[in-house]
Amino acid sequence: MLNNRISIYRLLAILSLAMGGAAYGQSPSSNQNYIVETTVRVPDKKTGASLSTLGVAGANRTIQYLDGLGRPLQSVQWQASPAGKDIIQPVEYDALGREARKYLPYVDVPGVANGSFRSGAAASQGVFYASPPTGVSVNTFPLAETQFEPSPLNRVEQQGAPGAAWQLSAGHTQRLEYGTNAGEVRLWVVNGSGASRTGNYGAGMLYRTTSRDENWKTADGNMGRVDEYKDLEGRVVLKRTWETDARSLSTYYLYDDLGNLRYVLPPALNENGVDISSFADNDANFNNYVYAYRYDGRNRVVEKMIPGKGWEYLIYNKLDQLVMSQDAVQHDNHQWLWTKYDALGRIVMTGLERNNTMSRLTLQNDYINTMTGLLWETRTNSRPEGYTINTHPMAGEENGNISMLAINYYDDYTAPGMPYDQSLSFSNRTKGLATAGKVRVLGTGDWLWTVSYYDQLGKMVRSYQQHYLAGTPSVDNYDELTMTYGFTGEVLTSNRIHHTAVLNTTIANSYSYDHVGRKKQTRSQITSGSTVGDNVLLSELSYNELGQLLNKQLAGGMQTTGFTYNERGWLSSSRSDQFSLLLNYDDNSAVPSAPRQYNGNISSSLWGAGNGTLPNAYRYEYDGLNRLTKGVSSGINMSEELTYDLMGNISSLNRDGTGANVYTYHNGGNMLRSVANVITQDYGYDANGNATTDGRNGMTLSYNMLNLPSTATKLGVSVAYTYDATGAKLAKNSNGNIRRYISGIEYSGSNIETIHTDEGVAQNNNGVYTYQYNLSDHLGNVRYSFDIYGGAVRRLQQDDYYAFGKRNSVSGGSNKYLYNGKEIQDELGEQYDYGARFYDPVIGRWNAVDPLAGIFDNVTPYNYALNNPITNIDPNGLWTQTAKGWSSDNDQEAKDYFTALQRASQNGGITRYRDGDGSDNEAFRMMTNGETSLVQIFYNSNGKSAKARGEENAKVGLASGGAILSSNPELGELLAPAAAILVSWAAFEYFEKHPLRGEYINIPEQFNTPDNYSIDNASTPRKKSPKKLRTEWEEGEGEAWPKEPTDSSANQHAHHPVPLADGGFDGYPNIVPLPAAGHRAHHKANGDYSRWGKKKKK
């Protein structure tokens, strides 16, 4: 046999290839084909010889063993377990070469940790899980089986999962069926101003895929079934879900003759609902329920309608860049948001134009399309904003109708009026980096600056950010942040100096990691003026042998919480002397009356203080759509029972058995009118679907241009909020009491009250800070707050919550960050501020339309967490996500992370960087504690990037302006314009609303690696890899992507997300449009220097 031995070294971010074996205390089996990948963790090791003496702390190595066909046989992570043992993952194929069994990784506890091939890996894996080490769940079936259909297509019929209950023979698997329609799907035809039904599709005209989750059993019949129908061009025509055996909910997708998605008809308009046969634009049914999109001649979405909102308008330049947008409220007020770009497509300015009464069509045709000059702005010192005004609007603020909202500067430090110029002290290698920016405080003429400096590798090492203390900008009021990094990029220290004219406060954080980069310790020290605080050990983490979080110690070891997991890697318990939580899924032994759940829904939860008996319990019941119908308590009176309409609006809610509160809606739509026995008056809404009259508490609200509450008033209460143009909350004035928010520092009046830390807050007492710690449940709900007093843990506050978040306080306290870790707004009847909108847990719904409602088009845009608040969370008021973890093998979740970045991360000001363990929900707390966040997605469709942990993990850092790192360069190309340090929200929203958005992110196998790809952004390290970044145009290394389609009918900017060579097909949905600039950049990113797809010859 020919043995191929390849060693891959990672030096900084550069991959080097070297042939030969290994001599570094590690012995890959010489009788096997293998690849060794080495991630170097220490500097100044530039040759293979210099690496030979490095142990695992200096170099992490993974050996991938291959069979004679080049297929993976076994993966060995050398000494990667916390105890320094090898982590092995076997791979097995059936007679047809399919991976019909997928094994969980295991640790070779008794073996020698030398990276060798384990010939009996499958048997050893079974032994490991039969008697696992501490913290690893016993698992008699530590593998997932796949049943394929008996055809050359090798399609999956059943998919099992690890654990006895999820094996093929146990009946709790995911099931798939394939077929065609039998005449049950309605045929809609789009006309000039609506659509009409013209019978049904003929039998066999549509492909049908039917799926059932692990909860389904034969007796359920249709309940829980999901049918998806696609036409011959691959377009989804119908998605039908089954609430019961007899009650279905259908969502139809209607296309025009060019294949553009024109209308979405949600369940309320189909069978079991109004069941319309036709509609016209702007009739009652249309306004209440229909999602509508209109296009121009270049197939760009130019008008759209979201149920409950008026029409929105979008305008583009000749480069297909979104340059103007207008929502329904702005339309009534004759206002337009505008965006300007530089020659590289980066956003340089955003602003608002007032008193412009021209229609979208007039603006597009008479102004934008007729422009003959440059379509971008360039830097100039002749204007106060530092840019030319080549594009519309061709004026600055000297025109009284023009207001600038954000200005971004790149590449250098010559921005006019830029403060905090320290450019001579840092790297000048800043081409492609965001160096400075300023953002408007809404409703004022005030600007707040951010300036960022980098090292030679493009890592942000110093930033200055003005804050809004006292409600006025000053060069004396700013935060200065200094970062240091380890060789592999992990943050070692962050030092934040909070400058004011009166007193400086320094927050110094430090982090330590184990030999493979798992976070071990977090320390914090706060210095107020000359008063130096203690260097406090906030947390210390330990892990089981698979890398799952095992124990978390807070306050220097004074408090400890232990975690356990079930066979699926789902969190099953967190136990401490202060607060303990038990979560049950398929096991109902603790609460026998709770129906077993096999699909990830929680069947019951028990909680209480201490490690003994847990006196309080919830049992949960769900309908066929996984919506919570009952949350019945025992030991404490906190029950809720709910019913829903076809759109997922709550129809009735019975809390604590006091009788059903019946909900009524305006004109039968999604807008709540009243709730019997709860609401004193009707709700009212503006043209964007924001509740302007809160009927529950009689509050009148107004909103700013970001659809965030600006004022709230009622008799005796007056609240006013201050935001910057990115949506960051700067202040709240409640009846004259002002609270200011400065990137995790909160002022009451003119004094610091609290500083948010990684584990709670530090409370100020005349310059001396006392650390307070929070214990949270699996949803991020703060359940127990404490400090250390007299050498012991002292309880400060304890809270329980109803299923939909209504608070039931057990003991008092001052912590306002409670449900999902969000700040409660007492003045607004205990609503919670999620960042993008406010949530009312008393009625279980939002008071504003989901900004990304077009993604979740089969449910009401006012629903909370898809009506499953026990399993799901909504991190920022934008999208629903399960609470189990934050790295994802799903492309939609990748977009969701990016979405969260827009609202959670624009604020700027790095404070820390952490490796969040999903089981502890750490990343969620980081993104929701009022600070700035950077999400790094390790996208890998085969799950290899997360194999070291039973729970997925995510890396989240806090970075100036925010950035997203993804292994998908296409994601970067398409979303880069929206990732600028000051985001054009409309630009990103356009991408999310594009009818083909889901087809943009199909990633071929060659990109499914843990390697990070950078997006052009302020805080993005410029990493190199075998697949070139678009900012590193070098010769290609082979046909990573094929040439463009030759079909003459294809759009000239068409592109294959899945290459033909990798199984993609030359047709929809694998031909999608890209903007010209993005298309060119994509090809250049892969070594292609021509315009439309020819590789440069080597």
C-alpha cells in the first residue's frame, strides 16, 4: 500500500505544507494513510524542525486517517482531552460506501496518547460509553444510524441519533418520504395586481418531501407531519404543516413568469382559514396577511409589503447597491434613508432626507438611473464629512433637508476632525480596515466617534470610543480599550479605561486557556481613580473528557455549579447549593404525567435550592406544531394554558386557573385589539405595525426611525429613551430620573451604579466595587443573584418565571436583567427591552413587527419564540433560536448569527473575548448583556468543527463595529456591505427579503472546514488559507468554483452556489444572481482575474 503522509502546519494564520512523518512525541501509524494538521500555539516556530519538540500546549495536532480511496477512516485529536488523552472519532461505511453509522467521539482513557490509529475503535468506543469518566453520560448506543432508501439516489428515509431511544429500532427517528403530488395542491396565477386560484396542479407535477420528527408515532396520523412541494424548477410552492390529524396549516408561495417570488399566502388565507380564491393588492385580506414583493426590470426587489405594515420602497444604483429605502411611516412623512458607498462597495455614509415627496419610480428613473458621474464617493478634505458628494443626495447638512446618521472611514487616519490620533504608535498596515467612524445621537446634532488601531496582523489592539455622559459629547468623555492576544488569536487581556472629566475608571480583564484553547479562568479588576480594587477570580471552568462544561466555579471558588448532559448532548441538569435545575426530555420518571419528548422539546423541569429534592416542577405539553399548550406547575402556583389561531397568535391564555383571557384582533389580522379581563382599552398601531397605544397599561408610545420606543407616557409616568443611529440605547429618562448606558457601564444620575461583568455586575459604593453574580437557567433567565459577604455566599435576589416570561419574584433585589437576561422596563408594565423591540411577557407577544418577518412568513410577526418559550429564545427580538448552543451546521442559522450582529454588535468598544460553551448558554448571555458582540461561526456541514464537544460551542468576542468570521466566502461577499462598522440596516434587510436569499448560502464540501474566512470589516483579522480571500488576489489553486453557466437564458450575473463538479445542477435554485461588483470580487477571491469566470493561467 502507498502511504501518503502529509503534515499541515498553521503558523499564525498561514497554512504551510510539508511532506514527511512526525517526530514530536506523537506516532501516527505508519501502515495507514494519514494527514496531520498542526495548529501552532506559540510564536517563532517557522520550520518543521522547530516544531518537533513542541508538546500539545505548543502545538495541537489532529491526525486524519484515510482508506485507499481517500475516505476518512478515523480522526484522532492528539492529547486533546482535558486530561491529555487522545480523542478518537471512528468512521464506518456500509457495502455501498455510505456512512450509515456515525459514531460519537470517545477518549482512549487507558491507552497511550500518541495519535496512533486505533484498529478496534468502534468496540473501544462502546466500552468508553458503557462506563464513561466523570461527567459523561452513559450511552448504550453512542452512534447515529441512517436508513437509506433502496435506490441509486441514496436518499435518507430515517435518521437516528445517539442514545437507545433514538435508534432505528426504537421508533423515535426523523423520517423522510419522497413522492409527487396527487392533485391536492392549489394552482395560483399571478396577475398585474394580485393573484387568483385556477384549480389544482395535476397529479405528478410537483415533487413532495414529507418529514416527521422524533415525536411522531403511527397513532398520530398526520399530526406533526410537514409536507413541502416543489415545482420542476425547484421552487417551493407549498409548505403544509399538520397541527392535528385533520387540521393542516398551509403556506403558498406564488411566482411570476420570471420566477420571482411575488406573494406568500400564510395559513390564515388557506384551508381552515378564510380560504380565499383570489385577492387584489391592498384589499383587506392582502393587508392583513399577505407578504408581497415587486421587482424592477433587473429583478431587484423594489417594493414589499409585510402583514401589518404599509408598503416599503427600495432604490438601487447601477451597481445594484441599495442606495435609498423608505418604510411606511417615512413614506407618510416624505422621508428617505440613503446610503453611500466607496469604490470597493463599503458603506461610507448613511443619512436621512426629509421633505422629499417624489415617488420611488421618479427617484429611481429621474435621479439614480440618469446619474453620469462616479457611482461612489472618494475621500476629500474639501468637505466637513471627509467625502465627496457624487451620488444622491448631492448635498451635505448644509442642505437643511439632509441629516447624516453615520460616517465610516477606512484605510488610514486622515478623517477630518478625528480625535484620539495615535496612528504613529500602531501599525500602518490598515488598508481594508475600518479605522474610524462617527454616529449620530438620534434627535440631536451630536456625534460620537470611534477610532480603532491594529497590529501588524490586522487585530484590533486599541480603540477609542466617545460616550454620551451628561447627554453631551466631549473629547474628555471616552473609553480607551487595549487588547492583547495569544498566538492563535485568543484574547489574553482587555484593559478598558473609562475616561470622564472628573474620574477615570479602569476595568482590567484577563483570561487563561487550557492546552487546546478551552477557557479556564476569567479575572477582573476595577480601579476607580486611585482606589485599586482586588484582582477577582470571577470564574473557573472545568470540562469532562469530551470537552463539555463539567463545573463552573464563581467568586474564587465560593460557589460551584455542576452540569450533566443526556445521550444527545442536551443539558439535563445544573446543580449548586443555591439553585438547581433538572431538565427532562424523553425521561418522565420525575414527572410521570409529562408526555415524553424525543425531538428536543423539554417535557418537564424541576428546580429549587440545593442539591437535594427539587420542590418545584413544570410539566409541558405541545401541539403538533411544537407550540406550548400547557405549562402546569406543582409546588408553586405558576401555570399557563394557551390556544392559538392559524397564524400562531394567542387566542386565549389561562394563567393559574383563573379563567381564559380571550384575545381579539383588528380586522381578524395579527394586530392585537384587546384581551378580555386583562386590557383596559384597545391597542393602536402606526403604519409600521408598532403599538402606539398599549391597551394593557394605558400607555401611549412613539417610535424613532429604527422602530424603537422613543417615548412612553401615561398618567403619572413619562419615559424618554435616547439612542444613537445604530440603535444602541444611550439613556432612559423616567420622570426625571436619568439612567445612562455606556457599553456595559450604567450610570444613575452622574455616578456609576453598575459595571456589567462576565458573570453579573460590579456594584459601585463610593469607588469600591462589590461583585454580584448571577445563576441562570438554560434560557439565560437569571434565577439567583448573590455576592460574597462575611466569607460566604449571600442571596441578593431570586426569581421564577411563568412559561412566557412573566416574573414571579421570590425575593427582592435590584437586578433588572432578568428574563433571557434582558432589562425589565418597570415603567412599561414589566416589558423587556430586547434591543430590536420590546416584549410583553404578560400577554406573551411583541409590541412591534419582527424586522425579519419575511424569513418567518408562516407565523404572525408578533409571536414570541415561535410560541415555544421553553426550548427557544429570541436573543435580540429578531429571530427564534434554540437555546442549546451557538455554533451551527445550518446555513440559515449562519444568517441568524449575522442578523444578531446587526443589533447586538454595532455599539463598538471591545470589552472581552470569550469561548462560550453552549451548554452553559454563555454566548447568549454575552450577546444579551447590553454590550457589543462579535460572533464567529464555525460552519461545517459534517459537524467536524464541533466534534470535541457534545454541546456545540461558539466563539464570541466583543469588537469595535462588529465583524463576522465564517468559513463561507460567499456569505462574506453577499453580506459585506451590511457588515460595515456602522451598518445600513436597510441594505441587510434587503438581502434577507430577497426571494432567493436561501439559495445564496449553499456551501460545497471544499469549504466545509473550520478555517475562518474574513469579511471586510473593522475588527477582522486578515487570515490566509488555501482558498483566497477577496482582499488577497493571488493565483488560484485549482477549480474551487467552475466557470459560469453557459445557458443563454441565465442572468449575466448568475452563479452556481454549488459547483457543477460537486453535484450542483445547471438550473434553479442553483443559478442565483449576484451584484456585478460582488460577482467580480467572488471570482478574484478564488484566483479568477477575468470578469465572468476564466481562471488565470499559471
